Amino acid sequence: MNRKRPEPVQVVKQRRDAALRALVAGIPFVQFLGIAFERHGDELTAVLKFDDMQVGNPELPALHGGVTAAFLETAALVELGWQNLWHEIESGRLDAESLNPGTLPRMPKTIDITVDYLRSGLPRDAYARARVNRSGRRYASVMVEAWQDNRTRPMAQATGHFLMPSPAAE
Amino acid sequence: MPDKVGIRGAGQRRFIDELPFCRAMNMVLEEVGEGTAVVSMPWDDRLVGDPVTGVAHGGAVSSLLDTCGGVAVLSHPARPSTTATLNFRIDYMRPATPGQTITAHATCFHLTRTVAFVRTLATDEDKANPVATATGAFVVQT
């Protein structure tokens, strides 16, 4: 029985949640919009908590298209940053507890993002999940989908390209 | 996604003020022409997307561009009554300089019975080097 005993679940959860917090909590615009992230294992769900200030069409009312775009871009960026961070955290190369925006690896930068508005955003919470379809040394391509009440009826989808942080800059 | 709230009736500045998100972002409608619009957004620390460099979040810039595009659509001579964004593609050329006002220019260069086509440009105080450009299709009701 030389196999290493698995770590206690609480230790694993604490480490992962601390890493996720470090990634998200330091971004003022994400806090301003009211975006939080839920984690199940390595799977992230972005949650946009509805607030009256997010409205862009008061008559319907509907979410401002810019809020939806910012939400999708944030979900894509954090997913990408999270995937880059995951191996560093799990392997112990980075100490999750001491991570803060200053010590985090640099985040990818958006090159372009294309947003399709599929349904008008209702005045209630929205959710988004991103999928990294290509993650290379120079750039990554990410798809992201947002929904509100029904997972099968997305309100918006987007594809974006992101410049990966250059290792030399770290 | 601006709508028909008083773009021509109640005064141009009020139009933006009546959209809660634009008000929250302190956007200002600077100019509106026949299918063109200029909207500015003063610097605010809440806009920051990268706490290390202090650079504005891409989503803040795209919100400004989306708003400006919507205003340009509503100001088109065909006078659509409402509009909503259908598709929007944003290209980020360079980070906006922290502390500077970001200004968007939009032109609605074609409008059919159902769709408006828009181009937009965002600059900070260095007007010669664009921060971002975007093209969009908006649904309209005439």
C-alpha cells in the first residue's frame, strides 16, 4: 500500500475555492455587474444576479445588450483563466491560499468576441458556461452560452478569441 | 439595447438617462445626427477589468459601443420606433488608457424593414489610435 492517501475533501475544496476567489474577486467591473461563479469540480457556472441597473429597455423590461455581452466575455475569460490555473493549483506549484490579483498568473486578453442575442434578457438571474475549444500557446478560442429559466432556451451565445499571457512577461 | 424612449421627443440627454444601465455607467449622449451618434463614458474605477494594470474591462467598452450603435439606429432618417441588438462583434485593438474618458462613434449605414447595420468605433483621449471597433446588426420596428 504505497499509494498516497487522498487528501481530505475539505482541504481540496478550500484550495480550489480560494483559487477561484483570487481569480474573480479582484476584478472591480465583475463585482459591479454582480457576477459570481459556482464551481462543481472543475466546472464553472457564471451567475449574473439581476439588478435594476442592468436594464437597457425599461418598457419590456429587458437586460441591456452590453450587460449580456460583458457577462459572456467575463464567463469566457474566467473559464480560460481557471483552466490555466487548475493544473498549477492541483499540482501544488501555486499556493492557492496566498494567491491574490498581484500574484496570479496574468489573465488572457480579449482579441475579439461575437455575441448573438437569441432572446431578450428577462429581468431575472442569468447563467453562463464557457467551453474552451482551442487553447494554444498564443491564443485560445472559447464558446460561451447564457440562459435564464431554461437551459435549453439560451438567451445569448458568443465566440471569442483571447491572447494568452506570454510566459516571458511573468 | 436602447428602445424608443424619447430619442426625439424629450431631449437627447434624457434618452440615455432613462436607460438604467447607461445611467449607472454615467454615459453621456454627446451628438446625434441622421443615423449617427456619439456617446461618451467618463472614467470610473468600477470599470476596471484588470486590477494589476487598471485597464477597463472589455465588457465596459462593449456596453458603450452597443448603446451608441442603438442610438445611431434610432436616429436613422427612416425613424424606426424600437431596436434591439441581434448580433455584435467587437475587436479590441488596444487597452483603453486608465483614467481617460472613452468615446464611441456609431453609424447606421443601412436599414431595411427589419434589420439595421451598424459600425462603431471607440477611442480614449488618443483619437488617432482606436481602442475598439464593432459591427452589429440590430432588429428594428419601423
